[in-house]
Amino acid sequence: MRPRIGIEKLGAYPGSLVLPMRALFEARGHDYTQIRDVMMIDERSVNPGWEDPVTMVVNAAKPLLTDADRERIGLLIVASESGVDQEKPISTWVQRYLGLSSGVRNIEVKHACYGSTASLQLAAGWIASGVAPGEAALVINTDQSRMHLGKPWEYVLGAAAVAVLVSDTPKVLEIELGAYGVHTNEVSDLTRPTPHVETGNSETSLLSYLDGLEGALDDYLRRRPEAADLDGHFARNIYHLPFGGMGYRAHKAVLRRGGTSGRDEVREDFARKTLHSLAFVRRMGGTYGASTFLALMALIDTDADLRAGDRVGIFSYGSGSCAELWSGLVCPEARETVCAAGLPALLDARRALSVAEYEAIETARAAVIDSGDYDTDLAALGGWYEHCYARKGLLVFRGMREFYRQYGWS
């Protein structure tokens, strides 16, 4: 018998600031209903200057882990396309500030938005191999958008970190080992060629995403022919969400494979099997590789009809490109475990920004990207640091000294 391996715990950090999409659309002279109803985004997370990909990931994982968890973590993988150093991996800071053992194997992985799913599968395989009995893996995704003031894609950006504890005692989702399909194809759709630039061709990326979905589904069916009845096989479907509306486009493509194409039928099936998974991403904007895990959290948290044992199909896409469709079974403790992470309360606690404040934050961050010596302005935003961070034990970024990043506890 194969061992039970999967997600034991997961948690997220959405930052402490939020930009309402209505305010941004009105400032840019666009129709808000387009972003709300078609792209399915209501808000987007924004980082203050004292947050970065390192602080987000530590603040996502710290509340999740007990002392016993820290002792049994033998593998740490941090996936990101927002690396803060070209040599030093984010995972080393994470190991230090989470107080993990010096015996933990740690790496940083890059493959656009697919990196976190690749990391999850690597971790699951490591546990299944039995080389480290009783040990667990911590898989993390952390990403932060660059500045894109006034650009067409400004509305689909954001920031977030998700931490996933993977073990042989899953309580959220049991991974179906061997039930996956992969499709890889070199394409230059999106790119970050310098620390300042995040760009690409959105139409090419959309087509590559859908090609990847088609190819990954074909490969899944090759490995699991019994899944040919797609509706019967998958109780729910989750997709990579560069924006919420992409989930609808992806699900429509899958339904067409099964012979369902009527508009009303598609909308009804989407509402039943996928819509609940958009609840958190709609409030956070683009969360990169974290989006599939945020979708899983939202599905479990908000779908009252989801039952233990239900099979969830999860699709991940990363520009460049690689795509994977895999599946897992909902555990009996899933809802209790996800609710314990308290993500809705974290989302509600964020401070709403004006467009002018948002623009000032992004301009100030971009101005120091290549600077080797500076102090983070903790007095910005009218004392928000003192109100939300001071004496709260959160990791914060304090600036640079001769190009060495400075971190500390608030």
C-alpha cells in the first residue's frame, strides 16, 4: 500500500495594506464592472516598504508551526519569482527566522508560478521515498509585483505568501501519488529580465496557459484513464489564478473537452465546482504561485457542500512554461485546519489605501531596488507601522547596509 502523503497544514500572509479596485479603476478612467465581473478582482494586496518576499514568507509560516513541527522539518523549499538576491536563497533567511534545525535541507526554486507546485511534488516524493522517516517538508511560495503604474496589467498584480506543511499525516488534502499530468513547452510569454522589469505578452501567456491545460489534462488521462468522465472523477476543480476570471476561462475549456459548451451549463458547473475557490484571490489580486493554494483554502473554507473524500483537480501553470494537473482527496479535518489559519480575519484587518498612497509606496520601493545603503521609512502611512507592527513580533525589512539586507522583529 502506498503511504498517505499530503498537506497537513497551510497558512497565508496577505500583507497589511489593500487597494480597492473601484478606486484604482476610477483613477485610471476605466469601467469598474470589467474588473469586478469579467476579471473577478475586487481588491489587491500591497506591501508597505518594510515588507518583502522574505518577511511575507516568515510571517505566513510562523503562526502555522509548533515547536514539534520545527523539529521534524527536514526539507525547506521556497518557490519565488521575486528573489531578493541573485545568489543567496530566500530559504536561508527562512531557516534562520523560523528557528528551523541546522540539519534542514533548504533551496530556493524558480519556475514562474509553477514553482510552488513543482516544490510540492518534490517534497511529496521525498517523503514517499522513506529516506527520512517521520520528517516533514515545508513548501513556501512568496511573490511581490513590480511597479506598473498606469499599465494595462496593473489591475492583476498583488503580493502574498503561502506556507504548506507536507507530511505523511495529511489533514487538509491527501495527494494522489502518481495521479498527475504535465505539459512543458518553451515560450517567452512573461519575463523579469532585470530587478526593475516585469513584462511580457499577455495574449501569448493566455494561449500558453490554455495549451498547457489541454496538454496536462491529456497526460493525466494517460496515467488515469478512469478520469475520462471528468465530471464524475473530479468533485471540484481549482486552477492557477493570475486573476479570478482566468478560473472561469480554464473551467470552460475543460468542460468543452467533456462535451459541455452551452453558456448556462458552463456557468452553472463553474458555480458548483470552481467559484468558491476564487473567494480569497478576489481580495488579493495576483498572487503568483500561491494562487492554487489560496484557491484550495478558499474552497475548503467557503464551499459548504464539500465533503471528506471528495477529489479536487488542481491545475498549475508557470510562464516559460510548465503546467501540471494533479489531484488530491479532501481530509476529514480539512475545514477545521484551514479555518485555524484565520485568513479571512487577516484580509479584513488590512488598511485601505488611497490611489495616491499606493502610487507613493510603489514609487519609493522602485527607487531603492539597486541601492546598497538605505533605511526603510517606518514613519510612512501615518503611523501604520506603530499601529499594526510594533510589538507584534512580525518580521520586517529594515533596509540595506553595503548591499546586505537587514531584518528584525517588530
